[in-house]
Amino acid sequence: MTVWSSSSAERAIPTGGTVAGSVTPPPSKSLTQRYLLIALLAEGPTLIESPLRSGDTEATRAALVALGARIEESDEGATLRVEPGEPPARAVIQCAANGTLLRLLMGVSASRPGRWTLDGTARLRERPVGPLADALGALGVVVRYLGRPGYAPLEVAGGRLTGGAVTVDASRSSQFVSALLLAAVGCPEPVEISVSALVSAPYVDLTLRCLASFGARVERSGAGLRVMPTPLRGCRARVEPDASSACYPAAAAALTGGRVLLRGLGADSAQGDLRFLDLLRRMGAHVDRQADDVVVVGGALEAIEADLSALPDQVPTLAALAPFARGMTRISGVPHLRLKESDRLAVMARQLGRLGATVRELADGLEVEGTWADATPPGEEVVVDPHGDHRIAMSLALVGLRRAGVRIPDGRVVEKSYPGFWDDLDALLEGRE
């Protein structure tokens, strides 16, 4: 049951099948980007095993090369050797639509001499960086806006970092804290980071784990972090499978009453999106966490209420399941989701509504009625608009497994994070291992 395309880009989702089989999720995008960027700050080479190759990670690799790093591939790209070089006095970095790259590069640039101009797509220019720039300024870094204050394009003058205490409001993005950590490890004096508000906290934990691999010393103190001056050393880092990407085949199993084995998701993973499996269990799916694998078996779905402030990337995924879950699903705690690759709350509400679901958009979430839990969904053809957002596109594809007529105009958008998504979905629909 192939996910048929009438062109190289358009996808029409086949309805009525049951997914079955196993999937090895792609390598983690978040880990790949963090290892690459920290390698730029380390002394000596870093070997990154099993990196993700996607739109976002390619933009990160290009940024490193522009900043003087040497990157060599071996084993057909299965291993990257990254060695920092002498940075240019000036560089212009195009971050494309990669918000992680923009913000973390602001932190990386703080301790490296030179002037870096950071810019990207029109949507990237709408993603805020003001609180991060203010916090970097308190540590002696000069950030100059080249357009609208608080947003890219901007110029960072690096090499002037001083120690001390700084407070950051990370209510819009945890990347502000991660970027400050990357700045602080290059400071000759201790840096105290106080966080007044924080969303997506697991991503800060992920940054801390990556930094520890390079020898960084970071101590927790209440709601704050103390970074001690310690030279970073190149290391060997292995990228584990991506928990965020794994949520889509897991949700497909829950939605179609199928069975999916997800390989390589170890119990010791620091990736916060593994908590999505707990939501599937609450909805009625059977989830078996094994040593290195996860098995998800679908069943009748029940609506839940969930604060997804810690895993906002899975809001569209849960919203895709909600019309088929008996009751009213309420998602809260994610006002910052309007600042992603798209306004994910507005876009998901609008596209589900076009498909016939009953959705109420809230200031910080969504309410979705389980209209199709006991009724046949409509079947007229609808070309949905994911607004260039990879996570919206993959979530709407899930809806199409149960609601006939769903067409995705440009399936290539998933290449930002999960280049093999359509192939994996095809294999699961056909029962191929």
C-alpha cells in the first residue's frame, strides 16, 4: 500500500491499512546538531558516529565549514571527523529555516573572535532571539540587529566574553539556555545562569549530556546552572535514534490498531519526546519498553488531557490522533508553539478543521473532539497545507491513514528532520520489516 505520489513531491495518503513491522528511527537531529556545534569549541578532533543527514544538519555542517572547521566523512557518511580550524575574522552564515542553528550559533560565537552575521529564511526572521541576545550582552557579548530588534538578521561580535551571573527568560525557547551554556563553556571565568522560566526542559538536559561528553563541568544550583571554566576536548560521540521521529510510527500503530517495533531507543536516553509513549499508553495503546527497543500495539483510543510544555514537538502528533479518540482531547502549556517553523497551533487547528474535525484553538493549546471515534470520517479529497512545516506534514499524514482523501502538496518538507519518513510509512503499510 504505497504512499502514492502523482509527482515527485505530492503525496496522497492511503486509507484503511494497518501498519505492521519494525522501524529504526533516523539518528537524532538534536544530538547531531549539538555534537557538531560543540566540536567547534573543542580542542582536537571529534568523531561523530551515525549522524543524521537532513536539511537542518546539512545547514549546520555548512556553518561549521564557513567558520573554519574541517569535516571529513568515512564509512559512506556513517562517521564524521570534525576538527576546528582558525575562524575567519568575518563570516556570513545562512541558517536557512534552522532555529536551533541560529540560537546555538549565537552562543558558540560568544567566545570566538570575529564578527558573525547570522540570517535565514523569512520564517526564521520571525523567531525571537531577544532574551538570548540580552543575556549574552550581560556577559560582554555585542549583538547588533541588522533589521527588526530581537530577530535575525543580526551580527555577533565574539571573543569578548566575561564571567559572572546572568538571568534568562526561556519561556519562548529552551534553546536560549542551551546557547548560554555553549557560550559559558568558552569563558575563562565561572558563569552563573539563572532561568526565570523554561519550556522544553528536556532539551537543556540533552545539551548538558552532550557537553559532559566533551569534559564540560556544569553544576546545578536550584533553578540555575553554574558553568566552571574547563577546556573542552574532542571525543567520540555516537548519535542515538531520534525519539521525536519515532513518535510518528508509534502513533501510526496506535491509530490503525497495528504493531510497530521501534529499534534502538534505549531506556537511558535523555530525549524528552520518549514521554510521548506514555501519552499513547494513557490513550489505550499497549507500549512495551524493552532494553533497547519499544513495541507499540494499537487499540481503541480514549481522549486525554495533557500539558505538553516539555514536549511541544509532539502537539501536532497528539492532535492528529485526537479526532479518533473517544471524548475531548485537551492540549495545554504550549503558547510558544506559535514560534516554530509555523504557528503550529493555528495551522494544525485550521487543517484538521478543513478535514472535518472539530477543533478549538486556545491561547496555549488545542481542544479536539473525538468526532471519528465511533463514526466514519468524511472522504472527500482535501489538499492540506502544512505551511512548510515538517512536523505538521507528518502529523497530517497520520490523519490520512484513517480519514480518506488527504493529500500533502509537497512531501519533501519532511527532509528537514526525517528524510526516510515516506519510505518507512510505505514499509509499515505493506508489512515489510
